[in-house]
Amino acid sequence: MRPRLPPLNALKAFEAAARHESFTRAAEELCVTQGAVSHQVKALEGELAVKLFNRERQRLAITEAGREYLGVVRDALDRIAIGTERLLQRQNAGVLTVSTSPDFASKWLVHRLGHFAEAHPGIDLRVSGTLHHVDFTREEVDLAVRHGDGNWPGLDAVRLSPEQLFAVCSPKLVSGKRRIGKPADILKFPLIHMDSRADWKNWLQEAGLDDAAATHGPVLNRASMVIDAAINGQGVALARTTLAAWDLIKGHLVRPFAQALPLAKAYWIVCPKATASLPKIATFRDWLLAEAASDLRQLRAGGRASR
């Protein structure tokens, strides 16, 4: 069993009084009264059954036993202070492990990592692209970006940005002889599908077109593949706001029409509630939100439909 330790406040009072050779100056340093320091020291002497100071007129003189004990206490307090500082540094900086889907990592996050590194050089960012939702209790992950409805009990969840689904294509498809000028012109080109043909059926119905046309074009199983195929001019795709934002802003993609379908699911920044306020986690979350807000501003200003 661990031996009983003296109260920390008593040890702090003793160390300060010994260093200053004064209860009064120790009290000023500790922001307490002179009587409180004197009481703490007397209580410590009583518990140890050792006299730590001699009170000589206007002077406080440390005893030989007190001087020997002071070395032990000062070393212990220094170790606590150093350990506390290291802990705080790890909370503010150090390694930050982030889990996200490969699609979000490749189409949104990796383009911006240099900006984050420049702004926060003390944070060593580690990004893990995975298709499964991490278990924060079992895996060494600090924060995750998940796609869903935001309902994850026990986790702190902040929505990254609202999402819509809209048609995108290479800029070269909105010019030339076969250019896209009206919704029906989309059917001149392959429709690039994600997992199934349901999204294109819904979009075509919303545009007043025969959804039977949704049966042509390749079906891919990753959103990043769909977007890259559209960038390469292989057809017209439907893309979510977040994943398409970078390529729309950079001009790799255009929206031929403003028509969009609202989406219930979005990307969310999630972490355990117990660690949500840690400085390095809050810093990265704030940075993600600022980047997403900047995307929306740029899309509204210059990323509208080309027609």
C-alpha cells in the first residue's frame, strides 16, 4: 500500500517559506494570508513530528532537518511541474491522429494539409483513411470525420457543412459542338454512377426528363473515382458539395446547372465528449470548420452553375 503523503498545500507552504525565509513573503507568493502559511507549516511539523523552522525574533531560520526535507520536497515539486508542463504541451501540440474515409481524405483533406502545417507547426498530424468507423475506446485516434446523420451516442459531433447533390462535369463538356446547354444535353454523354443508378434517376425526374436514360454509363464504388472520372471528361457525374468543392473552386469541374438535391447526411467532426475541449483537438476542429466555410463562400461567389 502507498505510504500516506502530507497534503500538497502544506508542502507548497513549507517550500515557499523556506525559500523566502519568511511566512509573509511566502503568503504573498501563494496568494494566501500569512496566518494560513504559518498554520500549514505547523500542521506539517505536527504530522511529521519534526521541527522544520526556528522562529528567531523577526527572522525565520530553517532547521537542519528542514533543510534536508526541503531538498526532497523541492525535487518532488519540480518533477510535478515538469510533468504537468509536458502534459499540457501534449494537449496543445504533439501527435494528432485523425481518421476519415479515403474519399474525404483524397478529395478534401490532403489538398489543405500544407496550410494546416504552416499555421500549426507544433501539431504532428497523422491521417488514417479507413472505411470503418473507429472505436475511440480501442484505437489510438483523437478525432474522426464521418459521413452520416450525426447521431453517434457518447460522441461530440459537429457538422462540417450542409450538403447537396448536383451534376458536375469537365469544363470542356460545356463548350464545343456537343456542349451541354440544357438538361437534356446531359444525355449525350455517359452518366457516371456511384454504387447504383438511383441518384441519377432522382435527378432526371427532378429535371423533368425520362429517368430511363439513367441506365447508361459506368457504375463506380468510390465517390473519389466518380469525381475523377468527371474531371477527365469521361461523362457527367453527381457529386456532393464537400467532395466536389476543391475541384469546383480550382476550375477542374463545373456545374452545368444550378439544380441540386438536398441531402440528409453530411460530414461530421466527431470525437469523445471527454476530449472535445483539448486544445489540439479544438484547434483542428476549428480549422476544418473554417476551411469548409471558406469553400461555401467561394462556391457562392464563383462556383455557381455555368448556365
